Amino acid sequence: MCNEEDKAEYVEKEKSEGRKVIMIGDGLVKRINKNYRMIVGLNSGFIAMGVAGIISPTVSALLHNTSTIAISLKSMENLLV
């Protein structure tokens, strides 16, 4: 395993040689867990509101799908820049 200083040194070396550098895996698990909890929480609420009749099932499904897509896109923002 490399420590943070080793990673930074390696990245700077590669960049100085004109290579593009992509880091994969740093913080990926934290992001996945955070997004998972957010999606499950929101979608459970939307489904419960639809079942309880607070919002229509169609609106519940629309909010459910929209929130899932929005959170997924938000988690990729560093990759899309």
C-alpha cells in the first residue's frame, strides 16, 4: 500500500513527464455509502408518500426515478469535468 505522500509524488512525476493521471478508488467507498443511504432514504419516503396517498403513485415513481438519476449524476461530477 502507498501512503498519501507516495501517491502525490508519483502523480507529480507522471504529470511532469507529460502524462495524464487519473486516480481511481480514493474515496470511492465513502461516496458509494453516502449516495446509497441518500437514495434509499429519499426513495423510501417517496414510496411511503405514494402508498399513503399523500402524492399520486405516478408522482412518487417520477420523484423516485429522478432522485436516483440526479444523485448518480452528482456522484460522477468529478469524472465529467
